[in-house]
Amino acid sequence: MRLSVRLTLAMTALVACTVAAIGLLAYYNIGRAVVPSGLTRLAYQAKARLGAYESALRVFRNEVLAARLLPAHSGIVRARRNGGIDPEVGLTETQWRQHVAAAYAGNMQFKPGILSYRLATVADGGRSLVQVDRRGPGGAVRIVPDSELSLRDDDEAFRRAADLTGDAVYFSPLRVVSTDGSGGAGLSPRLTVSAPVRDTAGAVFAVLMIDLDLRPVFERIRDVLDSATSVYFVAGDDGYLLNYLGGQIVPAEPERRWRDDFAELAAALGDKPGAATVFRGPDGDRIAAAMVVATLSNGERTGVIETEPLERIMAPATALRTPGLIVGLVALLGAVLLSALLSRSLAKPIAQLTRAVTAFSRTGRLVMPLGLQGESRILADAFDQTVAKIDAANVALRSKTELLDKTIASMADAVAVLDAAGKRVFANPTCLALFGPAEDVGSERWRKKYRRFLADGVTPMPDQESPAARARRGENFDNLELGIRHGDGPVVQLAASARRIENPDGSFGGAVVVYRNLTAFKESERQLRQAQKMQAIGQLTGGVAHDLNNILTVITGGIEILADGVSNQPELKDVAAMIDQAVTRASDLTHGLLSFSRKQPLQPRSIDVNALMLDTVKLLRPTLGSGIEIEVEPASDLRPALADPSQLASALINLAVNARDAMNGSGKLLLETGNVDLDEAYAEQHDEVAAGRYVMLVVSDNGCGIPVSIRDRVFEPFFTTKAVGEGTGLGLSMVYGFIKQSGGHIELYSEEGYGTTIRLYLPCAVIADAVADTAAPPLAQGGRESVLVVEDDALVRSYVLTHLKALGYTAHPAASAAEAMSMVYDEVEFDLLFTDMMLSGGMDGPQLADELRKYKPDLKVLFTSGYTETAMLRHGRIDPEVQLLPKPYRRADLARMLRLVLDAEADAPAK
């Protein structure tokens, strides 16, 4: 939109706003004067209507008081008291009743508002003595025959009037009845007035009740109303008595309360006798209302509410708006003409400058118009200077950009730039070669081709811990180590660093992530560490073995000589043979040292691990001391293993000595054997393991356990927690090296404060018969139940959830006992609790199960632990009837134990 047009519109709008403001102020000022007077008028009208109603009530009161003083009433009393005849005038009770009925009928002829008279005696429980009404032909007045007089002791007017004293009169509640019998337009307000008739002694003899038609009263009130005025007669208890709506009488709705319908008026009224206000009705229209309240002759606090649309009161102010609009329109037209002339003269130089700048944006050349003066000239010069500075800055920026692009492109490190949504917007050639195109990163296809690992190159890295994910969260970090494998290639070791990018307003705008390739460095470091370790071990074991072999050579030769010398002495000959056997065993130990240090090759052969374990235990008992209780659990059908027996015995001794130190010389050591089949699922979780059949040797203790902070380093050469001079750190690393060199697998499970279990998996020496070899393993039987899994190790928890999903179960994971309890409080449904025995957070697995049984008495539980079931029983950690699945376990083992627990009888003891 052109500047001249905008100026014209602005000036026109200013004039229009001014005219409108003046008109509105005039309207509201007049309204401020009109509204109070209108509210005062409504209040006066309401007061007049309430006064008219009060006047009618006074007339009705006087009417009933005057009627009860008829002399005939006293004649009836005297006749009733004297056997039916009045002794004073000699008239019977019946004659007096006829006199009373005639008086009633005569009064009704001149007073059409009276609908009926009824005189009811108190002694007969409300039976009518005299009754006159307008139910004759054509509504004529009639005296009700005695045969139609009835007992009406349920009449409220009768009961209430019989209890009155003095000149008190009872007024019934105002009611509206239909006079045409259909509830249509013929509506009549009705009221009953009653007073007691007394005998000469002042006792109540009868009650006189007069039914009144209030139509004449309310028709006078209605005659002064119009269709826009509404009048409501209300009671002090918040209920409605009678309404005038649209000039018609409308019965009150008993369930409605005027304080709810007129809340603003009720708040303004308070304890005052009257109030007036303006409020907005349910339809959005504003309404003026006034109310007057007073206590009337009937003893009831009664009020009149009068309402009228505010627009009727504001009619004078509304009438003035039309002339104001005409004047405003004329002023507006004049403003348009004047503003058009002014804006064209002011906008001309600005338009010339605009065309020059537009041409500059197309051609790159700035040509300012001639003849500019004043502020326009200053603005043109400023444009010239700005363009010159922009040209210089662009040249410098292009030079720096080219230099930066070439530098980043030639970097050996991978550089990636992410936007705020985590999308890669830039990558140098090294990054593309390492991670592939940007559009593939993070996709399912990319995840299948690229796998991320932690710094160990084995453990999968969770997606939320990846450098890109942390950078998307705005984190700054340095040298976060990870590994990445492309397809079946080797793991590439990387160190990632990231810095967040902030927008001008300080919000997160993205991140720069730099990946440095550490593969060559890590390999060099590993080779150096291995060389140093082997050198140290070689020096240690070679020297000890050399010196010990020299000593054993002397001892062996001496024993042979001594054996020949005592050949004729059987006792000494046996002693010489025992020494010779001991020397042979010592020679085997030196050969074991030389084997580990690569001074001589291993000599694997088929061995009976049970027999080797039992022989080694004989040596362990005196070595470990009397404070260590050794228990052995050999498997009955153990397969033969393929390993070097001397090295295996040395490894077993190393583990036993370490266990003794962990137990401080007092505790239980458990040795177990068994057959184990490691499947493909287990092998995928441990890259260095090949699926197949193994012989397992387990060493468990109830010592102090290994802290989490050093648990991953216990197999490192020279790593030890003992004081200087008390350990070399070679014991467990020798065991680890022997097992790996033998083609086996070693696994450690420990809980700080409870003990440690180490499993050695040795390859089998022979394979079972062909039938067993070719038979397919039994299929794992799953289910559709729900399992609550409590495991504080994230990797193990993920492993379990994967297997449960594959078996068809629904799994609810929890990382601690507290989280599991929270899920139970939230009414998470599950059929079985599958929990680790050892949990962090102060509550272990058995304690969690005991707590949950308070909510689920029939809870089914399956425990798991890195300890074997035998070790847990020996250490007193579980009861014999508890179901335990030792770690590690295959999917088939998990499925079997789940079904065993779930299929147990409902009345069986909880496991």
C-alpha cells in the first residue's frame, strides 16, 4: 500500500475516532442522567403496586372482623348451649343458621370479590354450620344445603384461625387458580381470610372463613402496565407469589427463587426496604430493575420487583445518536479530502526514494533522485553510505566463508551441524563418509546398517545417550567416547564433543558436533598395554619357574638317591614316594606359570571337571584356613571339557584365594559344576561368545562383594584394590586370559555387601550322540499373561523385556522397588512378579515381594540372581520353596520358569 494512501487512511481514522468518541461521550453522559430517573420511576411504581396490595389486605381483614360480629352468630351459640333453642328470643339453632346464611348471601350480592362464606364449628372438628358460595346456576350466589355440608378438619385456614387470639386474622398464601378449568388464560388470584368466632366466655366456638377473588385488585395494577414492563410479587422466603409478564397474570413457579433470578438486585437490597439496579439478563440484554419490600397486614414480608428493558429508559439518549452520526459523517468526508491533499505532498519524496531502493534490489546499483531537500536528502545520503558498507562487508564475508569451508572440508574430524529439531543441516566429507547421507541418519534403514556402542565397543548405546540426542537436548560435552560399526565391519572408536548454538533471543537454535576417530589410538594403546602386561608376566613367571625348576631338579635327584638307599625300609620308602609325588605336582605348577606367560603352549585335553574340582578342593582346605567353609555341588551328568587341567586348577585356586580375601578369612565358599547351552540370543548380547554347548564351573562366596565403580576393571592386568605389596593384580587377569585362550567365556556377578559369583564356561571336549545333536531344542512356550519386571540394570531389563515380548507376554518394567510399588498403587494389573534378588534403593527382591503380598495375597513370584540357587540356599538368602532363575539364562529357561510359576495351583504357597 502506498504511503500517501496510508497517510490518508490514518488521518481519516483519526477524525473518525474523534467523532465517534464525542458521540459516545454524549450518549453516555445523557444516559447517566436518564438511567437514575428511570430507576426512580420503577421504584415508585413498585411501591404503588405494593401499597395497592396492602390496602386490599386491610379491607379483607376488616371484612372478616366485621362479619364475625353478626348477632346471628351469638344466637347460634346460645341455641347450641341450650339444647337447640335460644332462650332469649325463642329461635332454634336452625333458624339462626338461616339468618346467618341470608346475611352472608346479601353481603355477597354487593361484593363480587367475595367467593364464599363458611362457618365451621370447633366442637365438631371443623364441620360446616353455614356455607354460602357462588356455585349456583350461572355463578349465582347459593346457600349450601345441610346435606352437602361436610367435615373438613384438614383445612389449614380453619386450624390456624382456631388458635388465634384477640383480633388476629389468618391470611392464607396467595394462590392462582384457573377459572375455565383448563389452566389457560382464565387465571384468578385467590386468598382465604379466617377469624375465630367466640362465645360469651371468650372461648372459640367456630371459625369464619371467607374466600376472596383478588382479580379486581390485580386488574387495577395490570391496567397501568404495558407489555414491556414485568412485575413480580415475591415472598420474604425468596419465593414468587404472582407474576405479571406481558400484561398477563402468570402463576409463580414454586421451585424458583427470586434471589437466584435477580442476584444483583438481591445484593443491592441487603436489609434495606428498597433498591434499584441495572444488570444483564440471560439473553445478554441489559435490564433495569427496582424492588420495594415491606411487612404487610397478613404478617408476611412481601416485595414487588418491577423490571423494564434498559433501552426504553435510554430512548432519549438513543434519539440523539442519529443527528450525531450525520454531523460525524460530514466531518469525516471533509477529513478525507483534506488528508488526501496533504498526504500526496508529503509522500512524493518518499515514493521517489522507494523506487530508487527497489531498483537497487533488482540491479545492485543505487541511483538517488535529484532535487531532494531537507530530510529526504539526508535519507538519500544515508542510503549511499549504507550501500557502500554492505558491499565491503560482503567481500570480506565471502573471503572468510570460502576459507572456513575449505578448512572444515579438509579436516580429518567429522563435523555435523544440527538445527533445533535435530535435523542435520551440514556435514563435511569426513562426516558423510562416517555416517552416510543426512536423510538416512536416524531412519530404520540407517539403524540396521549402523550400530552404536559404548566405549567398550560391545555394549549397545541407548538412543537417548547418543551424542546427537544429547546435542539436541542442548547439552555441551567433551570427548564422549563411543563405537560405531557399519554393517559387518570393525568397530570404529570415536570421541564426540558438542556445543549448542543459541538464537539472538537466547533460545536453543541447534548444535555443532565434532567426532574424532580414536580407532588407531585405541589399538596402539591396547597393543602397548598388552605388550607391557606380557612382558611383566613373562619376567615374573619365567624367573620364578626357572629358579623353582632348578630347586626341584636338586630335590628330584636327591629323592631318587634316598629312594635307592631306603629300598629295604618300607616306611622310609613310602615317605620318599610321597615327596616325589609332591615334587611332580610342584613341577606341574611351574609348567602352568610358563603356559600362562606364553613360555610354553597350553596343552588342552578332555578332562573331568568334577574330578579336577574335587582334587583341587583337597589342596584348598589347608590353604584357605579353617574359617572358610567349602561346599561342593558337582553335576551328576557333567560333560567332559576341553582345557589344560593344570591351568584350570590354577584358575580355580586363584578364584578361591580371592574369595577368601573378600570374606576376610571367614565365610562360605561354594563350588558348582553344570552343563550349559548358550543360544544365539545370549551370543548376540555378548559379542565375544559363540553359541554352543559348554561346561560351567561356578565359584561363589558371601564376602564383601565388588563395588559397581570398579566391577568393570577387575579383569584388567595389574588392577588391584589391595595395599602396595599385598597383591599384583594378576590373579583374575590370568584366569581371564586362560579362559579366553581356551575358547571359553567368563562372567562375573556381584552385589556389594552380599558376595560374588564367577562362572567359567569351558568348551565341551566331545559332542553328544548324533540323535541328541540333530534334535531341535524344545520350543520356548510363551503366554498372554502380564509380568511386572523389576531389574535395576538397564541392559538386563531391556534384554528381559525383549524376550518377554517375543514370548507373547505383556511386560511392565520398573528400575527399583519404589517404582514397582508406585505402579501397584496406580493399580497396574499383573499376574506375576519377576524381580532380581538384589535391588538398589534400600529394598531387595524378597522384601518387595513381601510388601506386595499385602495388596495381592495370591502373588506369584519368580526371582533371578547372578548367584546360583545352590549358592543362595547355602548363604541363607532364600527359602527352599522359592523359585529362582540363575543368571545368565536362555530364553528357553526363562519361558520354562515363567510357565512353572504361572501354571502352579492357585492354593499353592506363593513363590
